[in-house]
Amino acid sequence: MANVCPIPSDSYKVGFIGAGKMAESIARGVVKSGILPANRIRTAHSGSARRTAFESIGVTVFENNNQVVEDSDVIIFSLKPQVVKNVVSQASDLGSSQKDLLVSVAAGLKLKDLQEWAGQGRFIRVMPNTPSAVGEAATVFTLGEKATAEDGELISKLFGAIGKVWKADEKLFDAVTGLSGSGPAYVFLAIEALADGGVAAGLPRELALGLASQTVLGAASMVTGMAKHPGQLKDDVASPGGTTIAGIHELEKSGFRGILMNAVVGAAKRSRELSQN
């Protein structure tokens, strides 16, 4: 890897190609955490609302993506999958080279294609999810052919500013999509259903929704913050002959766990189908 130039640890610049909500969430998290000052982040957009959102953080907003490519060491493509090929190819034509670390957060696009379009293998594929908007993302990344361990550490720090980060083989990414990529939607449904149950039991709608969302947040925090298996935490609250075990009995009769497992497997299957098109 002698042709790979290390990214300067104290002066590198990050450029976002695509100035949408995901890019904004990452930029805000990085600046808030102190990992990178705003004056070393750049993007481009012609719309006033998007420009204002980034300028309010202190990010440099250029007129076009050409300027972002020319003035960045780490280039993050935060775009819809269908436009990534053309944009990555254009970035390569503009002079993005082995000195630049290229990063894609576009769903379903494989490293082999990204590397081919870029004409280089120093690419990292990253999959965050929508809770990045509130700094609670679950992010998984995988390294391209010429991306170094140091490159991986840099990406872990950047995306660690918006949640938790794991490294995994790319072959696992369809399953990751089915779980953490699509998973927030399953949880939103669960919160809505819990709130509806509360209303059905007599609670005012606002109170039911507040209790449901806080209960899910609290339960998730217990799983991540305590050295106990979820099954043990469940057993701890399900006392003999009590209300909780009665509720769990109803869930089991309806196949609750199997339904969630099927949702993850189904979404992973669809992800594989889409990535093969």
C-alpha cells in the first residue's frame, strides 16, 4: 500500500457530496463532539435552506461539488443510490486520487462497484441509520481493498459522533440492512401500537404516546447499559402470576418474536435482491 498517502491527523478536511439530512446529522455530530472543527468540513448546495442549515454549523458551503472534491481529504458520498455512479465517476475525473479517502453511505451499493467507478480501492462503505438525526445511530462499516486500518479508525471516530459503530464484512450488510437499517421502522410501529393499546385501555393519547416512547427508550438503555441478556431483563420484570407475564403470554400467542424475526429476514432478502439489480 505504498501508494496510499496517510491522511494528516491534525489538518484533514471532510467534504460531503450531497447536503441532505444524513450529511447534516453527521456534520453536526462531528462538530458538537469536537472531533473536527466546522471550518474543516465542506459541502455544496444551491438551495438556500440546505445552505443555511450547514452554514449555521459553521461548515463551508461551496457552489459546486468540484470545489468540495478539490478541497477535501475525506470525501463522503451521501446521495441516493441511483445517482452515486455518475457522481463518483465525476469525482474521479476531477482528481480524487489515492490521497483521498472515499466513503459511501448509499444503501445497497457494493464496494466492488464503488471502487470500479472511482478507479481506486481506497473506499469505505458505511451504513448508518436514521437515528443519526438524534445522535443515536447504529453504524456499520467495511473497508475497501486499499483502505487502511488507520482509515477505518478515522471513520469510526467520525461516525462515532452520531452513535455507535461496528466493523463487519461486507457479506453481512444485507442482514445489517434488515436489522438496523430497517429496524427503526419496526420500533416506530411498536411504539405506535403500545400507545394505541394504552388508549384502548383508557389513557389519553398524549400520555399514552409519551409513556410508550419513553418505555422503549428506557428498555433499550437497560439492554445497552447493563450486563444482562434481554431475556434475563424480561424475566426480572415478569413476576409469577403478574400483569407482565399475562401480557407476554398474549404476545407469544400472536407469534410476536417470530414476526420480528421474519421482518428482519424479509428486509435482508429484499436488500440482496436490490443489490443484485
